[in-house]
Amino acid sequence: MIERILGIDPGSRLTGFGIIEIHRRKAIYVGSGCIRMQSKTLPARLHEIYTGMSQIIEQYQPTVSAIEQVFMYRNAASALKLGQARGAAIVACVQQGLPVHEYAPTQIKQAVVGKGHADKVQVQHMVKVLLSLSNTPQADAADALAVALCYAHH
């Protein structure tokens, strides 16, 4: 059975997604991108995340999903918004029957770069190398692909 993994890097203004397949223990790139919120209010942006993730799931038909856990930002308001964005994405996955796995940012970086405190540029580079991509993916899409790769390594 081929496993198709949806990785999600949640955000209240930009949510990254990445899809990979595992063939004989090798990760193959399927697709990636970002849901860019157009709305001004948080409730409307949460609806955009939910709708966008639902469309991505319908389009790519993943068998499992993985999402980054909330980490504490400089202020509680940012962490709360991120948590709500995660919730919208998780509900879209669960409603379509996808199992959801959660990973801490340090776990994701450790799995992809080899150290838990890597920067975004290092993550982007290793995602490009691990998936044999010709171009470096946009930062949020690379982070989502890293989440999918983290699931694949566990």
C-alpha cells in the first residue's frame, strides 16, 4: 500500500501544505503550496483555512495527515490565533476521515535537518535535497513538507 501524507504548517494568514508519497521507504514529492487568507477577520480566515484544506484533501486524496504543534510565541494572542488555525485545519482532516499526527517544531527540524533548532533556510534546503526538487520551495510549503517527512521518519 502506498501511503500519501499531507503535511500542514498552520498559520492564521498563511497555511502551508505539502503532499508526499512513500514508495519502498523513499519519499516522493507530490505537491505543495500555501493557502493565503484574503479575509480581514479571524473567523473568516478560519473558514478559509477549513475550506482550503478540505479542497486540498479532495484533490490529493491523502491517507494520513501530520501537523505542527503550537509553540509559545512572544505573546499569548499570537499563540491563540495559531491554535485556532490549527483547529480549523484539523477539523477539515478529521471530517474527511484522515488520521491526524502532531509533531513539535523541534521534532520536525530534528527529523529533516538533524538538529532541533535549525533555521528556515536549512529546512528549505534539506526538503529540496530529500525530495530531489529542482527548486527551493517557498518557506511555508517547505515547512509543511518537513512535517510530512517527519511523519514518514517516525
